[in-house]
Amino acid sequence: MSSILLKADGLAKHFGGIVALADYSVEVLAGELLGLIGPNGAGKTTVFNLLSGVLRPTRGRIALKGRDITGQRPDQNAAMGIARTFQNIRLFNALSVVDNVKVALHMHLGRGFWQTIGHSPAFRRSEARLEAEARKALELLDLDPVAEETAHTLPYGLQRRVEIARAVAAGPQLLLLDEVSLGLMPTLVEQTFATIRDLHRQGATILLVEQNARMALSVATRGYVLETGTITLQGSAAELAADPQVKRAYLGG
């Protein structure tokens, strides 16, 4: 039986009198691909912002491998193994593609100030490993041909893949993917979800927030439906795809 990697209990987030999330509870099992679907404004991105530490919950608890991480900063959660993408792409536009990916690796492989200034042997070894690991992530996302391109010169679809590559390069225990199909042409949507399926097959634990319910349920092992800040349905991906309510609301059935 798979162990629980991340557990959220009774999460709520209020913005003044607006309830963005109410009593949200979820368990993410190690090695699974969990889909979270729902309409615009349902609170899906709020979930990610709470789990990654961008926002602090109004109430509730978050635990990673049994350790309470409620209210931790994003950098603390990243150091513990939670990596995420954003609905609105956040790249370092003036950096090359490979340097954008290297940023994610500095947390684990980078060297201190004096070693860097002195260009020490340890620094040079670290830089060589950063380069190798970044290239590996780019190859996984089929981005090696554009490794030296400046990020802002790439078309939107490739920028989205660079962001995923950066998250993957960090070697996370949990990968949070936020609306990866947003703004992509249909052919790129298919390619992106094929990549997500491959990442999962290679052992990645993934929590996927997605408006494209059909694609999300095609790759997920389990799923949740979030509406107006509350989970209304949950089950295996196959069960949700066959549910009449899900078909009417999200699958065009």
C-alpha cells in the first residue's frame, strides 16, 4: 500500500469576507498522479498557493511525510521537496533556457559566496553538475535544441515547457502542476500531457490542477472535483470520467 506523501486537513482561506477555500482535505499518495479539476474561480490555484507556501491558510493543517509544514515559506517547502509551476508563467526572461533551469538546482547543488568568488575546485565541480542536471531536465522535456535561447524569445508553448523542466530539475518529492494546458494549442496540449504521463511513469508524484478535465482524467490515477472552494466529488479517474455530473459539467457529455 502506498504511503501518504502529503496530507491536508480542513484547509480554509478567507480574503476578508470572501471564502476562497472551505474545509479542503486531501491525501496525496507517493507515486500517484492526482488530478484536481473544477471551473474558474473554484479555488484550485488557492490550493496550490497554500500547499506551496505562497499563502498561509486561515485554518487547517498541511503535513509532508508526517511533518507539519503549515505556514512555511515557499523556499522552505521547496527545500523539503515541493516544486511547482504557475498558472501565469514565471521565467527569468533575460536568462537562457538552461540558466532558467539551473536556478532550481542551486538550492541543492550551489556553492557558498567565497567558493564562488574564488572559483574554487568545489565551485567548478558544482557548476559542472548543475550544467549536467539542467541538460538532463531539458532533454526530458525535448527542450535541448533551445537550451541557449533567451527565455523571452520562445513561443508561449515552449516557455510553459521550460517552467515544467525547471520544476522537474529540482528533483521534487511532490510536483505541483498548475493549469499546464492554459493558452496552449491543441497539439501542444497533447504533447504536454504525454510528457506528464511519462514523468509519472518514471516515478514522479504529481498533483495536477487543470481546467481541461478530459486531459487531466486521461492521465490521473485519482481525481477530485472542486467547486466554489469545496470538494464535491472524488474517486478514481475512471469513476469521475464516467460520472454523469462530471460528464455534463466538464466533458461535454
